[in-house]
Amino acid sequence: MNNQQINSGRSIRNLLRQRWLVVSFALMLTGLGAALTGTLFQKGIYGLNEWRLNLLETLPPWLVLPLLGSLGGLISATIISKFAPAAGGSGVTQVMAWMRHRQVPMGLKVGLGKLIGGIIAIGSGFPLGPEGPAVQMGGSIAWQMAQWLKAPITFRRVIVAAGSGAGIAAIFSAPIGGFIYAIEELLNSSRPVVLLLVVVTTFWADSWADILQGQGFELDIDFPLNINVLPIDFIYLIGLGVIVGILAQLYCQYVLIMQQLGNIWFKNKLIQKMTISGFLLGSIFSFLPSEFHHVGELKKLIVLGNGNISLALGTFIVLFFSTGLAAASGAPGGLFFPMLILGGCIGSACGTWVEALTGHFPTTYTLAGMGAFVAACTRTPICAMFLAFAPTKNLLILKPVLLTCLTSFLIARIFNNHSIYERQIAMEMNPTNYLFSNNKRENSLESTNENNQLTSPPQ
């Protein structure tokens, strides 16, 4: 441990000793803010989706979906462009860039812009998830808390990571997943005082989310499964990890290429880019079966699909290409949710094939595929395992899911050492020539990661 890490740890401990009550209150409010914005985000998206589905009962999809997609893209992009330009995109890359010492705006204005713009974009048909915005909203609230506290810069780094993890915890009802995400992806730290601050904030966020959603503290299992893992399944799960790792790398590269092309074609014209993308996405989904008109329900259909291989593969193809287009538009939405569905599709399809060959259906395949796809794209296998665990709350799935996550993670690293978010940050440094500067990009990322814990983030 170097001197700067020792000094930063001391400054945080001194703050806790001198102002422990204020810090405790700030962590509680950060968790509440992450839970509140996450809950409002989900409720807003659900409400717009329901309104859109009601329109589809009386009007043809070819009219409703392109019109709402383009209108939603126009309104969302206008709000972001005029009110909070930093609220565009997934949200994860913005927080990661701030943690890597880049001048990225934070605060309540950014969080509010993300909340409103994200609800409109996703609710109008952009096939993205709420978790990326939740990360940025939670991090922005935490940053504001640190500003009000007039806390040292080293503490701001910790509380922003904790707030971002709290966003994950609130959206997925996965406090352990949010905690691991903050440590594994953002902080890379094992100091006890840091772990304490992060775990308190993420568990506060999960508890507040349960209270705000009226669930209390009862165990709410969305996808009950009878876990039956045979010794031979571990070989199959490793094979699944290899397949998912390769497909996840293809997906990352496709998303990055689409974003690169969007940068080249539209430059900084976010309103034009999102309006056209919304129209194209609406047009594509208007010709698909009604199951695809509510992307949020596809996760349940895949997990409980009872071996419907055509639905699994069809969903994979549609979301593979449509989420790349949505991400390229700069819409305020996350990629975690699409990654989970894409991985679940591959897991479900592979499980059906294994059943056809052996007569045994491995019940963990779908969830293992979900976690493995996230692990391969984000390079966070432990966090991915707990996100896949969250829907079932069944401890028996941890071992098979972790095996698949680690396999896909190692396979993905053969192709590229960096997560999709790290590569997106590199693209922002070179927005119109990313595809042709691979060596410089790798060196830049390595240098940034090596210095990540040695300097203080911007104020």
C-alpha cells in the first residue's frame, strides 16, 4: 500500500471520527436518494409502457411505435441537450470517467435530467435498461451529499462509488450485487473503512427501495426454480461460459461500432440522432410479435419460457441489433438489462439443446447465461453472479452461476482486457477515429487504470 492510499484512508477515518453522525446521516440520505430515483424511474417507465400498450389496442403498431419512438427521442434529447448534457448515454461510463479523474459534471441537476430523459426515452420504446441511469443518479446524489458535507476529495470518491452501487442495489433488489459492483468496478479497494461505507449505503438503498415500493422486508421471489445440478452439468456450464464469452465480445464490438458510426454521422447532434433512432426502433418493433412491444416482460418470458427455443433465439437476435442502435443514439439508458436478457436467451437455448441430447434440463442455465453475459461485457464476474442470484434468492445457484461467469470472463479477456465501459470512455477521448487507433487506446486505458488509485478525482 503506497503513502497516498494510507493518507486517503486516514483522512476518511478522521472524517468519521470527527463528524460520524453527519456522515451516517449522509449515507442514509444517499441510499434514500438512490432508492427514490430508482423507484420513480421504474414507475415512470412502467406507466409510459402501459400507456403505449393501451394505444396499441386501438391503433396499428406501424403507426404508434415509430411515432412514439421518434417523439420520445425528440423530447428526451431536447431535455438532455438544454438542461443537463452530461445525462446522455448509459450513465455508467460517466461515473467511471469521473472516478478516473476526468472532468464529468455531477450533482442533482444531472440526476434530475437523467431521471426525466431516461423515463421518456425508455418508456417510448428504446430497448435499454434502468440500471445505468440508476448508477449515475445514485452517484450524482452522493456527490451532492459530499459537497454539502464539504468532505475531503478522497471521501467524495468513496461516497460516489457507494451511491452508484446503491443505484444497482435499488433497481435489482440486490444489495450485495451493488456493493460488489462499487468495489469491483469503481473502487478496486479492500480497505475496511471503505468497505464499511459502501456496504452501509447499498443496504440502505435496498431497504429504502423495499419501503418505497410497499414490499416491506418480505422475501419476494420473482422466478422460483427447482435447482437440480448434476456433476455433468459443470462441464456443460463451462461450455456455456465459452459460448457466452464469445457472443458477448461480439456484442461489445458491435455496440462500440454503432456508437462510433453515430459519432461520425451525427457529431454532437443529439436531438437529430435520438429522433431518427427512435423512429427506426419503433419501425423495427412494429413488425415483430406483440411480445416484443414490452421489452421488460421478455426477461420473464425467457426465464419461464419452458424451452421455447424459437422465442429465445428470436429475442437474442432482435435485442442484439436493436440495443446497439439505441446505445448509438446516446439515449439515457443502461446496457445491464439488455445484457441480462441476451445472456438468458443463450442460456435457455443451450439448456434446451442439452435436454434434447441428454433428457436432462439444467435449471440453472438461463440464470447462468444471464450472469455470464454481464460478466463478459463488464469484466465484473462476482457482481454478475449476484445480479443473476437476485431474482431467485436461492443460494444453490451461486456455484454454477459463478463457474459460468468466470469462464465467460476469462474467454472475453482473451479478446480484450477492458470492459465495454472502459472502451466507451476511450471512445469519448477519440470520438471520430476510435476504430483506427486501437494501440493508442489500449495504452491510454492501461495508463489510466494504473493511475486510478494514485490521484484524486476532480472536485
